[in-house]
Amino acid sequence: MNKAERIFYDKAVLPDGGIVEMVIWRVPEPVPPTTHGLKYRLFYGKDGERIVGYDNERGKGDHKHVKGREADYEFVDAEKLIADFLVDVERARA
């Protein structure tokens, strides 16, 4: 594999106008400083504002943003990543 391959994509527009968008790619080499072979961007926002976001930006590694606060995220696998993200989205919407 020589280039990134998108392995998951989902987007939903919620009744209140919020947007949930999740995209995960398999990459040929881990994004430093991560050691897994995935690149991801999971987003929940409304009215142009990011409320919850998970990503693994080069140089930062796995992390999340929740209501303006950034924290490290312990990546296990893609399924747990999506589940954890959706829990944070539900909490933010409560």
C-alpha cells in the first residue's frame, strides 16, 4: 500500500442542525508520534463551532477536543475510537 485508503466514512446532520462526521484512513506508515496505521478525524459541531473532535495530527498524536479543551486520547482500535467519540457527543448534547 503506497497511499492512504479510506476505510470508514459517515456523516449525519442532526435534527437540531448539528453535524457528526467521521472519517478513518489506513495509512502506509503511522502518523508520528502514533504507532498504529490509522489516520482519523471525527467531528461534531454546530453553528460553525467544533464541540467534540478526535484526531491524530502529525506531531500531536492521538488526542481529543471537548468543548474547547484538548486532552490526550488512548487509542485502542477503530471500533473503540468511534464508540468513545459517540459517548462524548452524547454527553455534549445532553
